[in-house]
Amino acid sequence: MNRILLTTLVLASALSASATDYTLTSPDGRLRSVISTGATTTFTLSTPQQQVLAPSAIAMHIAGKGTWGHNTQRAKVRRQKTDATISSPLYRRATVRDQYNALTLQLKGYDVQFRMYDDGLAYRFVGHMPDSVTVTNEEGHYRFAADHTAYVPYIKSRSKKEGETIDRQLWNDQQTQFTPQRLSETNARNLMAMPFTVALDHGERLCIVEADQIDYPGIYLLRDSTSAPAQPLLNTFFPRYPRTLQRGGHGNVEMLVQEREAYIARCAGQRTYPWRSFIVGANDGAIAVSDMVYRLASPCQMSDVSWIKPGHAAWDWWNNSALYGVPFKAGFNNDTYRFFIDFAQRFGLEYVLIDSGWFSTQSTNIYDLAPDINLKALVQYANERGVGIILWAGYLSLARDLENAISHYSAMGIKGFKIDFLNRDDQPMLQFMQRTAQLCAQHHMLVDFHGTGKPAGFQRTWPNVVNYEAVFGLEQMRWSKKDVDMVTHDVTLPFTRMVAGPIDYTPGAMRNSLKGMYYPNKRNPMSQGTRMHQVAMYVCYDAPLTMLADSPSRYLADAPCTQFMADIPTVWDDTRVLDGAIGQYIAMARKKDGRWYAGAINGWQARTLHLTLPDECRGRKARMMCDGPNADGVPEDYVITHITIPADGRIDVPIAKGGGWALIVDE
């Protein structure tokens, strides 16, 4: 799926008997790294305005084979310049430019590769061993040149026990909020997830991400408590390989690690390892639309992606199938899901997602249907109305008979699985995810990984993996305490978690609340922020498969709002940030099939955004939805108007506290 435009190779074969420094710059010359060989391998990262990373050491420990990255004085150095175009039909833009300068240290049995893009640096190890290897650890010691503020995604273990070990924290779903905190003040005993965003000086931003995580454990960060506060040091941490597992967790559908091995991965001797990357942006918006993770991911492994259908899904779980005005008792029965299907057909939604309860989860028997569910009949009913059905499944329920279950439900006409409660990202779990993606692709089925680690490029390698959770999303509003600040979190996500890939946030709440109004309610949940805050998420969040999380009855009671949400695509030909500040607001414009869409979500401070829309929007008519005049007290208040965009493309957008705004340009 790649079309190479230009590749130039330059080889430097001279061997060095002592430590040597090599300079690698970005194609535009703005970013610079000094890569040093010697007893250890280190790299730096600088912009014209500041040093971002001081010398930072990297290494991989291979059982019985020594340490890669140590004693690299005699490395052969290979330089490369590449400019390519990647086709990305199910992403935030139709094509991605892959332009970089590269430097490779070639050593006995392995390479260390560095790439410098205009928006950041990446490195990885590559093995050239004749036999399989056991990786006991991978080290990254990232030393910051100054003590900046980070937006820290602390890992919260699902066990919720006080004083638990770091290993115990590895039982997690990465559903975390972000704590603004000095690097030197981060908790040295609490794992931190990626993406990891740092506010540098002069308005510049850094975001540390992982990419191309194939058959390898996920990466975490942990502050070195012995490092000087003026130059904080963050070390990498990886889950060790599970030795023994025991069934347990939520609904008894997880496999919990009881003991771990002394290594992190068993690997083929000849393979590439995941990329560790440092995205650098001149401002917040540049971070939010970086394509770094997509570029670095392995190319698509599917010969045909034309069958993959992104879109919206009506969903039963968040709203508890809270139907009203219907002549039947709502619940896990065909009457309820026929109503969902009819609703999806009316508003042009592509799917209905049937969540937990359609089969006996306690037995993990995925073929043991609830007594009032006839899936074959529902599939037929949905097919007649042009709607697909996706099924929820707990991890163990599916894993215990993976190939047969996928084959069985694919043959029935099910369009995909939402797989929940994985809650680990060690090597065996990544192997399960890859196997699942591959099998589902063979059967033309979509995958939505829920209760899982963050994305790291799978959406390019296996485009049928249409979404990931790993996000503190709308579901948290069913049970979170009154003091939770979801609105600030919402306007932090585009600059943090969303940098890694799509997010299954599940927006669309029709019961909305402002400060002091919210309270948890599992049976009748609400969101924080205005109605427009929810609507604008459909423009501002990346989610090829996105939910309409509330009850069809509520959506039918407000058809204009529902139709507006349903009219917003879920994949794009172009994406631009119009304005934004982490934790405050973001405004985006996106293009699909010649039509532009724009949206903004706001934090708790009312503001007027002064936006300039793309040139193609100028002078065009548009449908605009914005906070109503009373939205500061009645958050459901909104207005829909029809406007003509000024010839200069400039538009002033007033947004309420916790509010939002959206616009659809006429064709």
C-alpha cells in the first residue's frame, strides 16, 4: 500500500575504534539529534529553541547473547533519506506523507535504527540472529533537559488496592485521566502510560508514543527517583512474560497473572522491534494531528480492505436499553433489538452493537444465548434494513474457542466483535490480539478492542481493527464521583491519548449536566457539559466505529440533533486543527468526499473562538449547530441555523462553559 517517491541511500562503512557522535536532522532542518556510540548508545533531541532530551541511553538485554546497545564503538553506519506516500483509507486523512532522514547502527547480530521526521524522532532495535531469542529487558532512559510540566496518565490497577506492587499495576485497562504535574514531582512508584505529553518551553510540545507493537509487550514509564530534579529521568518498564494464569476478574472472563517469568518476550531471531518515538510540535495543535504512529506501523497485511465499513452504531449498554413509548418490555429480547435496528435504519446508522447479556457470560459459553434472543432472526431483520450487527464478548469467552467462534458468528452474518476485559498488554495478550485481528479479517469481521492497552499502529496493519478503548470515556459517567471533571478531560484527550490512535469514547449523551448538576446514575446516566459538547465530539474525536450511546427513545425525541450527529462521517480525507490548547479547547476541520465538517469542544471557561475555515469552505452554505442562549443553565439548549461562510473563511464561534459547536458545509 506504499508508493515510494524518493529513496537515497548513503553508506559509511568505516569502523571507529572509539566513541563517535553522529548528527541526524529532520528534513526541514528544524529538529536535531546527536547519536553517540561507545560503551553505551545514547541520543539527544533538540529544537532551534531548546534542548528537549539530554543524552538518553538505550539498550536491549538478550539472554545468553549480551546487551544490544552496549559497546557500539565499531558500528557500521548507514544513512538514508526517504519520501513516500502511504495510502490510509480508514484514517483521519486519505494519504500520509512518510518523509524522514534515517541513521542505522549496524552491529553483529542486530541494528539500531533512528528516523528523524519534521515532527519528531523515532528509534528501534532490529534483530539479525540465526535462532530465537529471549528478551530479558529493554531499557530506555529518557533524560529531560529541564523540569517541564507533563500531563501524566497514571496507571490505575483494576485491583484498587493500596500500596500494591508495580507488577500488580499491570492489571489495567489504561482508562485514566491526566494529572498536570512537574516531571520531577511524578510518583516514582506509579507506572505512567503512553502517550505521554509534555509542555516544553516557548509553547512547544513533546509527546512520547509507541508504534508497531507487534508480538511484544507494551511500554510504560517510571520516574527514576534518584535523578536530579533539574533533569528528570524517565525509565521504561515492560510487563514480564506470564508464568501462571488464573481465571477471574470482572464477570470471571479474564485471565489474571499469578506469577511472571524473568523475561519480557520470546522472539524470532530475525525481526523488527517496536518503535519508540518522540513527537515534537510547535504548538498543541501540531501534536493532535501528528501521523507518527500510523507512519511507523507495519504496512497493511490485508490484500483487500474494500469490505471494511466504518460508521456509527446504536448501542444498548450505556443507556440500559432504556426504551419508552414502546409496547413491549425492554431487555435482552428480539423486540428490543428490532427497535434498535429500526432506529439505526431511520437515521442511516451502519450498525447495532449488542453488548453484554446476549449470552451467558458467567459460563463463558459464547454459544449459550439468552432465552429471549434469536440471533439468526435478528441478523435477517437487520440485513433487510441495511444494518449490521456487532456483538460484545468478554476476552475469555472468545479466547477459549477463538477460531470456531469467529467462524460460527461470521457464517451467521455478524459483522464484528467488541472484545472486552483483556486488561493486560504482555506478550501473550498481544499475540491474542494479532491472531484475533487476522482471523476476523479472514472472515470479513470488524474488531473493537475494549478494556485493553493503548493502540500502537494496529489500525494500519489490520484496518479491520476499527477502534480501541484504553480511554476514560463516557461510560465513567455511570459511576464516577460527583467531583470528577470530565469536561477538562475531554479537551485533554486530543493532545494525549488520541495521538496514539482511535478512541472508543462512546459519545452522544442526551442527558447533559453542568458544574454542580452531575451525579452518578447507572440506570439513567448523564454527561458533563452541554448537548453541543457531545455533538462536537463526533467531529473532534478519531473513531472509525463510533457509538450513539444513549437510548433510541431519547434520540427519537430530538430527531434534528440525532440526524446532525448521524450525518458526521467517522473516517476522513483530511484533518486540520483550527485552534486548540490542551485542557482548554480544541477546534478541528475535517473533509470527507469533498464536503467539510468542523467542530469544537470547550472546557469550563466560556469563550469565543475566531476561526478561519479551509479555503474550499469560503462562500459556501452550511448547517451550523451551536450552544443555545440558555445553555449556561440548561445544557440541552442548542440551535441549528443555516449560514453562508464569509468570503475570507473567518467565523466567530461563541461557546458556552463546557460547550461545543459543529458545522456541516453543503456539497
